[in-house]
Amino acid sequence: MGIIQKQALRSALINFIGIGFGSITRLLMAFVLEKAQIGILALLDSISGLFIVALNLGYNLILKKLFPKYRSDKNGHSGFLALGIILSLVGTSIGLLVFYFFKDYYFAEKINQNSLIQPFIFLIPILIFFRIIFINLDGYVRMLFKTVVGTFLDGFVSKAVLLIAILLFVMTAIQFDGFVYLYCLTLSLPGIVTLFYAFFITKKITLPSTELMGEFKVMKSYILFGILAGSSSAIIQYIDILMIEKILPNNSEAEVGVYSIFFFASILLMIPAKSINRISGVIIAESWRENNLKNIQEVYEKSALNLLIIGGFLFIVGWACIDAVLEFKALQSYAYAKYVFFFLGIARLIELATGVNTEIIDSSKKYRFNTYINIILAVLSIGFNLILIPEYGIIGAGIATFLALTVINFIRGILLYKVYKLLPFGKNFFKVMLVVIVGICVASVLKYTINPIFEIIINFTLITLVYWFVVIKLELSSDINTWLLKMKTKFIK
């Protein structure tokens, strides 16, 4: 866990700074952009995202399965970098063909109805290419234990550029068109930089070696399952936005804009998971190679505990402060949808509380089951959205996500226990769960008739002091207590 702690803490620090930038940006967007304009940005992200997740062609799965065997600076890791670029180009080509084939059947209707998106549709192919490059080559870079780089680019640099863009818009230095171009740059920038960085850290650039290509029969299976898993993952990640746009008859872009704001707020809960998952995936892959189930169990258990503690704190603070935030005049029109955040937040907490279950299955011999599970999740997501969006609007989309993720994480947990006897529940897990549940209940009743700014400050301060006092005093996480002790020793001499 030493490597995980060290790099995860660095990544977490970068991510939390990025959170600050991202939160300020999203808040400003809610104040200065029309809901429909926010919806257009969300649609550009979701449409391109639907393709990039589906068409990275399983390269990260190939990395997890084969890279440890071919790791060698002397021979350029048998050309794994070139393989990643080739698969990215193939995936992009397929994505562009599919996009241009289907846009007349789905996207053209939206383009004709909303002139806002029409000038920017040409940006989607660019987004597809550079976002596929980032997904694939960031995986390659992580396998070289350079996990902080991707976090820095995606979690900090892109957020900083987006903050600069919204500030320029606020100061009227750029118009909405210019802001959209800069927004797309922030989505593409991690891929652009990672492409150059991957070449920089690879000591010898080679084409895929004969030995590596000799395993193409095995790789074909990974590519096939990568496409299936990626397609289902893409549906899971982006289908709610696209279905809101398709199903809701009136003001659909504005509804997408409102939903995307709360969706972003819930995604903030997953920031700690990004840091831990990046390096945990590498450690777990190595542990499977050595058949070290004890180490995998330790990573599984500690990740679930620590992610639930941190994610629980973030959700409780957010839920305690949301009413005060929505009292601001510019945000009052968003108040009707606050339960979108609640249900999406609970869904994220369930994801966090089950730790690195996806990474463990992905790196195991049962990796195919992640594909089957994702297909089930995609079907559940579509089904729940079809039922709940017409009835409850965007709140229904939040409920659909909550239900789908609850079912699927239960299935993942059952699989890992039945096959490998792995469980994420350590001795303190249920204590933490009780603390989080009590915290959510308390946050639901913390209401004052005072200035909303003071209410936010009071709730944040009160929850922070009490929550972390309980966590530290009860020693719910040895990792957190050890880290705090180190910080105390470092800064208080």
C-alpha cells in the first residue's frame, strides 16, 4: 500500500485543487450562462464521450493483461506505445464513420431544432480523436507508474484552462462561441499532452514486436470484449444526458443544462476514487500475476473503507449546503431539481463503498464478467430511464442511475466473493457506514433563517469538525490516522 498511498495522495492533492477550479467554473457557468447554453456544452461532451469510451478498442485491458510480461525499457516495451496509437487511430476511424452515418438520424433533428449546437458539430470528431488518445496513452503511462501525470492534466490543467475561459467570458473578452472552443480545448488538451509525454518517457520507440503480435489471437479477444465493455460503459456514462434530450418534449436543452450541473456536483464525490484507482489498477495487475490474493484483499478492503470515509464527508457537506447555495438569485431556478444531486450522490457513495471491485475483475481471469456486468448495467440504465424520465423528469434520471448502480455493484460484490472469497468489508467498514448515514440525516435538518453565505460557512465548519473528529477519535482508518500523524510531525515540531 506504500506506493498506492504515496501516489494517491499526490494525485488527490492535485485533484482537490482541480476540484476548486472546476467548482468555481461550474458555479460561474450557472450564474452567467443560459441553461440551454450549459446544455449544449454537456451534449458536446456526451456525444463525443459516447464514442470514445466505446472505441478505445480494449487497449487498457491489453495493457493490464500483457504489459507486465513485456515491460522492458531496453526494447521499448515491445512496441506497446505504437500499439496504443494504432488502436487509437482505428477506433477514431470507426467512431467517425458511425458518427457521420447516424447523425442524420439522431443529431440532425437536434441541430435543426437548436441553432446553438449547429456551428460546433464539427468539433465532435476532434474531441473523439484526442479523448481516445488520452484514455489509451494515459493507461500506457500509468503502467510505467507515472500515475500523477494524467491526474495533473485531466484533474488540474484542463480545469484551470476552463476556469480561465469562463473568466474571459465573464469579462466579455470572448463571446459564447469562443468559450465553446476553449471548452473543447480543455477536453482535448490531456490527450494532446499525453501523446507527447508518452513518447518522451519511452526510451526506445519501436513498432509492436514479433513476440507481441504473436499474441494477436489473445488480443483480439481483449479488443472484442473491450468494445463490448466500452459500448456498455459509454451508455452507462452518457445515456441519461442523451435520453433527457430525446424524451423531454419541451426545453430539453435547458433540462440537460440543469441536470449537468448537478451531475458535475455528484462527480466531485468520485475524485478520490480516481486517484486510488489509477495506481491500484497497476498494483492489482501485478498481484494477479504473482497470484497474491492477500494483497488484492488488502487493497480492496482499504480502498472501500477510505473512499467511503472521504466520499461520505463530501456528500454530507454538499447535501447540508445545497439549500443555501440554491437561495442565490441566479440559482433559484435550479432548486426544483436538488434531488437530482441527492440520488446521484447516493449512487456515487455506493460506487465508493465497493472500492476497486471493477479494477479487480478487470485484471483477473474473469475479466469477461465485467463486460457482461456492464451490458446488464447499460440495459438497466436505459430501462430505468425510459420508465422514470417521462414520469419524474431529470429527477427520474437521477433515480435511474441510483437503482442501476446499486444492482450492479451488488452483482460485482457477489462475483468477487463467490469466485475469490474477496470482500470489501473490514472491521471498521460498518462503523463508517453508520457515521455516514447519521451525517446525511443531520445534514437534512440543518436549516437556518440566516444569510445563505453564513449558513454555508456554519454547516461546512460544523460538519468538518465533527465528522473528522469522529473518524480520527474512533481510529476508523489506520491509513488516514497515519497520514495525519505524519503531517503533524512534519509541520508541528
